[in-house]
Amino acid sequence: MKSDSELMSEFRALFGANNFKSNAKEYYDWKIFNNPFHSGKLYLEHKDGKTVGSTSITPKLMLVFGERLVVAEYADGYTHPDYQKQGIFSRAVKICIEYAISNGMKVIYGFPNPYSS
């Protein structure tokens, strides 16, 4: 059985190259599961035997008004084009935000991309 990092790597490759981050399994292992600040969350939605949506929470250390905080970067929001407009992105956001809050992350931020609808 493939790991979530492997599934994410394969799914992310469907959306083309990104010059700013890797699609490799090792990247997701480090970013989500072996994160030095706190373990993150990788949400994968599966339908019809394949991965059709993804999101992640990556903990990062941030200095806010002199206080060191572990915050949550919301990223990797992708929905397979054949499954868009089915609520996958909305479910994923909810699950990832709940994870961040329940793990003490009080700041959540992200950057939009055209593949998450």
C-alpha cells in the first residue's frame, strides 16, 4: 500500500511542474510528517479508486510581536478537474483548519492557486 506522501506526490504531478517546490514523496514526508516544529496534516480525498483532492497544513515557526508561535500554512489545495464543484475543497479546508486549531496553531494562512475549486 502506498503512503500518503507517495499518493500526494503522484496526485500533485497531474498539475504540472512548479519551479518553487518539489513534487517528490520525500518533500511531503519532510514537510508534513517529519516537520521539525510539529507534525502537519495531509488530507487526501479518494473517489472511484483514485485521489481526487488534496490539502495540507504545514506547521512553521513565526515570530509575532516578539512571541515565537507555531503557525499553520494551508497549502496543496488541488482538486482533479473531473471532480471540481463537488465540495472537496470545502471539506478539506474544514478538516485542515480543525487540525490546526486542535493542535494549538492560532494563526492559519495560505496562498490561493487555480487548482483547488
